[in-house]
Amino acid sequence: MNHTYDVIITGARAAGASLAVLLGKMGKRVLLIDKAAFPSDTLSTHFMSHTRFLEELGILHKLEETGLRKVSRMRTYIGQSFMEGPRADYTIIPKRDVLDPLLIEQAEGLNSVTFMPRTSARGLIREDGRVTGLHLETEGKTWEAYAAWVAGADGKNSNIAAWTGAEKYRETKPLRPVLYGYYTGVEPLSEPVTEIFLHEGRIGFVFPMEENRDCLGIEIHPGEFADMMKAPQETFEQTFNQFYGMKKRMEGAVLQGKIIGTPGMPNFFRNAYGEGWVLLGDAGHSKDPSTGLGINDAFLQSFLLADAFQQMDEGVDWETSLDRFQSRRDEQLLPGFQLTLDYIQSLRKWTDNEMALFQTIAANPMAWNKLMPHMGRHLKEDTKDFPLFYQSVEGEASSFGFRKD
């Protein structure tokens, strides 16, 4: 059997499988491998707000047919008060044991794509300093595969990155532990809403998935993680019951599987390419999951990288093409990276006076009447040390008709 390809992709989750689809459509011979069997779950931010990627990949309709609810509003709770508003577009929130197999199925439907699960990369093959393939192992059998390019979509602890010495930059250590689980029987709101709870310096969230299933999660203080993981379900539910209205809404809730926990996600960019290799997904860029951008970021990178391969086919040299890929990746992902770090690093428990004033203002229409004409100016002034934040708010407001004076 001839094990020679145009591209070998290690990692068949959102980034790797979507790249296989895009390259397969270009007619490239692709070997897509993953150490896992499928369907299977994996750590995830879940939040799929840029559905245009799914549409271009050809799986949006199939994914929505699984029963996912379209979520077009977001609610933020502070204490016993909340604010809610529409989003510019709807979001769907799939489990990864649904999303990833659909992407793989789409890739396997292309004649030039070969998928091999339960297959691990064991080392690089090099020739004259260039990566030309991988030493692989499939269910105990070792073999070699060769390609013009090896694409590492193998996660934040990427072997491809380690073996090639890809350096990190803009690195910040993990900031917040995260725990989440899938629950049935949570009393729903009248329509699907993404719910965010800001409570004593923690972040809670309710993500509506299919009917009668929600993903519930919390980002906690670093010092709480070890104790919570000793009895994860009990402590998770105790914490969640502190959020406004959730004790009653969870009376009939049942956990599916177990609570999943991580001490935190690293925050970094990595050098994205070298001779014969390239990185994408969490292998190339990782950040705290609080802003729910991970899957969207993975798809963005696969589309940008497919563009780079297209440029190479059109005669642009590989260094120029991949340098553009890395530059475009950083340019488009850096604002979200900075906003995420600012959000988490500035989050704290509010003072009693701050909470008392907010609860009063939240229930006082006369106060809102005074605040409303000046909210933009106040926000801009209060965040002038980090102007990107207000720029991002204005950018989203443009979807609702905002125009600068």
C-alpha cells in the first residue's frame, strides 16, 4: 500500500477534520489521523456562534437536524438581577461526540481523504532538515506515512509542536479552573438563552443544547479546584445552586456522565510553520475558555490554512504563503485573545456597596432613564486604558444599527 499523501493531518477534531474537508475539496490527497476512536467526546468550549463555517463545510443542516436549539439571546446575571439582549446571529451548542463525527464523515465522503482512528504519531520523518512524514502506530502496528506537509492539529500539548521546536509567544499561564457537565431536566426559560452568572468572582454558564439537555459550567478561583475535584458533582451543584434561580430550576436535573474539570487552559500563540510542517487549532493558539471562542477559532484557522495551500498551488512560495497564514491568524485572533485575558484578569468579587447600588439601579427605571443616554460615554471613559474593549462593543452594536457620530 502506498502511504504517500499531499498532507498528513494529526488530530481529527474541529480544526483537523475541517481542514481535511477543505483540502479534500481541493483534490489533495489527505491522511487524517487521530489517536481516539469516534464518536467520542473531548474538552470543549461548545459555543458555535460563527455558523457560516459549518455551512461552508456542508454540515450545518445535518448538525441542526440532531435537535440543537438555536440560541439568539444572552442573559447576564449579577446577584439577583439580570440583563438580557439579542445577539446579532444565532448560536448552536453541540457536544463534540456529535460535531466531530459529522466533520469526519464529510471528509471521508471525499475520494482523496483517508481517515484512520486509533492512530498515533510517534515521531517525525525528516530528510535534509525538512519534515517529510510521520512514524505512526495503529492498534499496536507501526508504519510510516509520507507527505509534502504535516499539519499538527493535535491540541495545546501538540507533539508536532514539541518535535519541531515551535516556540510560544504572548504566553500567559492558565488563569482559571473550569468544570462543566451535561444535565437533563433543568427547568428551561421561555426561549433558549445563553445564561452567564457573575457571582463572587466566579463565572457560571448555562448553554442550551438539544431540547432537555444543557451544558452547565463554572470558572472558579484557582484555590478552589483541588477541593472541588474531591467530590465534583456535589460541590459543582452546591456552587451552581448559589446562582440566581438555579436551585429551583435544578430540582429535577440529572447529570449525564460525570463532571469534567481542568485546572485551566494555557494562553499563547505558537510559531505556526517550518519546513514541511504547520500548526493549527489549539496547537497554534490557545486561550481561557471564558469567552467561548475556541471552536470558532479552530475553524477560522483551518480556512486560513486552506487559503495558504491554495496560494501555494497558484505558485506562491511556501514561506510567503505560510507567513501570510500566521500573520492573518494573529491579526484576527489577537483581539479576542486580549479581550479574554482582560476579562478574566479583571474579574473579582464586587464590594457590598457595589452590589447594593447595582441591585437598586437594576430595579429603578428612573435610574436607567438617566443612564441610558450616557452609557456609551461612561463605558468608553472607564475602559480608556484598554480601548480595544469599547471598540469591540461598538463593532457588535453596528449589527443593531449603531453609527458613529
